[in-house]
Amino acid sequence: MTFSPHAGPNDPTDPVGLVSRLIRCPSVTPRDEGALDVLAGALEALGFTCHRLKFSAPGTPDVNNLYARLGDGQPNFCFAGHTDVVPVGTPEDWRYGPFAAEIADGKLYGRGAVDMKGAIAAFVAATARLLAERERSLVGSISMLITGDEEGPAINGTRKVLDWLADRHERIDWCLVGEPTNPTTLGQMIKIGRRGSLNARLLVHGVQGHVAYPAEAENPVHHLVTMLADLTGTPLDGGTEHFDPSSLQVTTVDVGNPTTNLIPARASAGFNIRFNDLHTVEELIAWMRSRLDRFGCRYDLEANVSGEAFLTPPGELSAALSRAVESVTGRIPELSTSGGTSDARFIKDYCPVVEFGLINETAHKVDEHLSLAELEMLTSIYQRTLADFVLAG
């Protein structure tokens, strides 16, 4: 199998052509709008076997996903990502059409350019170059797990594809997620874990009454503010080698009192805890209840988790990726656990997983864009990393 070194709109070794076609699909969660067709076509041309997987659940939209694999041996090196994107906001605010994939001054503009259609295109191009240029034989397998549900509720996406793979007794040995991990410069940062995220709602009950007769009422707002002060004023931990200290942040306080002379019957607050691997959700809920119970008032506490904290300890995968990053960019990347959640939180239960992609500075913003030079560097980084795992020594 050989490919022309001259890039063209359908050249599999050229990431620019593929990311442009992907951006032109307005795949705002949960719509696909042909994005997975574009990707599957590119992968099938390289010899991948593609499985289109649609999953559903009550109260959630159906989601299209793709699992593609080249080869049937082990190890199976998987690239994971998503073709869904966040809404564009007001299109008129964009310098170029958000789905036009316009190129100007060495940059490609469009929603999803860095988060994360650019990384998907780079991985496909890296694979194509590896197949075209290899002097050693291919061992193991290369696969891609792509969802349309990462920017949404993440119910009918990656974790259901992983369940589908487990039912087929199909194993992933290593996984690279293409999220945009670099703050300002390509090569700055590899994610080797993520903090957990817990959202909680605290509802405090009181007794409604006239503000002039407080002894005949019970003010839930007073309870609420002291309870919140206790939660926010108590450090959860001091951090670990790879994680910053856990953080509890109040996001809203709601009373809804329409008048000035009424003690309300209820008051509520919402808060989020971003926590490191010293804690589990169950332990955090127990910690909250133990502190809240000390105030002796009636309350309800609801908690929902977006993901547990996890860490892939520095090892073979992060080392290979770090070598590739340093070789291409000259930078030694930081191994970090900062930032929000990603679908790596599901993959970590199946295999070692790290994250590395483009610069996240314009992700989710108006005029989201990538640098063509950095897209080329990312492709080279992916190719070098792949070679370490799927080429015979």
C-alpha cells in the first residue's frame, strides 16, 4: 500500500483535508450530520473494519458511535475521541463560518477544530503514514473509538462502546485520547489522570414566619450559610504527587423569597467538588453528611457524579508519548491531572490511558481554530507513538 507524498483533499496522509471535511459536518451534540461517515470512509480506505454503533437510553437522545480496527492481534493500540461539538453561539460573531473550515494566515477555523476533530484527523494521517512508510512489520492492532456523545450527557457513547467490546471479548491494551491538553504551546502537557467531579444540591428546611417574630420561625438561610461556611472552610486534603488539593466550590444559592418581611421555609445551594485520588464519591458523600448532621437542622442532600478521580501512573505509555513529543517539539511535557473531565474516565477501567492533543486555548470559543503547523507536528507525534507499540522491533 503506497500513498502520494503530495497532499490532496482525499490524501489519507494529509490531516488538513480530513479535518476540513469533518468540520463541515455540523455535528453539534447529539447530531452526527455525516461526520462518522466521513471518518469511516477514510478508515475503510486504509483497511480498517468499521462498526457503526447506535445506542439509546430512556430520556436521552440516540447517539451514533464508531469503532474501527485494523488487524486482529495484540496489543491493540486505541485512539479515542469524539466528533460531536458544542454549539457555536451566535454565528455572526465568527470571523469565518463556524462550519466552513476556512484557512487564513496558517490557521484553520471552525467549531471542533481543536476539540477535537483536528486530533482525529492527525491520528488517521499518522496511521496512513505508518502504513505507507514502515520498514518493520505491523504487529498487534490499531483501533479508533469515536463517540458522538462526549460533549453531551455521555450516556450513550464511549462507555457503551466499551461494554460492547467487553461483550465481544475484545481487549484494548493502550489508549490515547486526543483531547486538547496543551494550555498555550504544543508539547506542554500530557494528561495522565483526571480529578473526579461531584455535583451536589443541599436543601435546608426551616419554618416560615414573620421577620419581626423570629422566635416563632426557623430561618433556613441562617442554617444554610453556616453549613456552607463549614464545608468550604474545611480543607479536604493537601494534594498528592500528581494531583492538586481537592476543591469544593459553591455554584449557586437559591431562596426565591419575593418579599422582605418573610422568613422563608426553604433555602438551597449547589456546589461542585473536584477531587483527587485520595477520595471516592461514597467517601465524600459520607464526609458531607457527617459535617452537615452536626448542625441539627433538617436538610436533603442530593449528589451526582460525573466521574471518579483516576490516575495512570507514569509508565510505558506516557514515556513513549513523552519521547515523541520531545523529539518533534523539543519540549519535555508535564504529566498533569488538571482540567475537567473527559471520556478517559470510562476508558481507565479497561486499560492504561493518557491524553494528548492540540492547544485548548480556543476550545468552545468563537473563532475556534488550529495552527496548520501544529497539526502537522501532532500527526508526527502520533505516528512516533504508534510506532513504539504496533511495529515489530
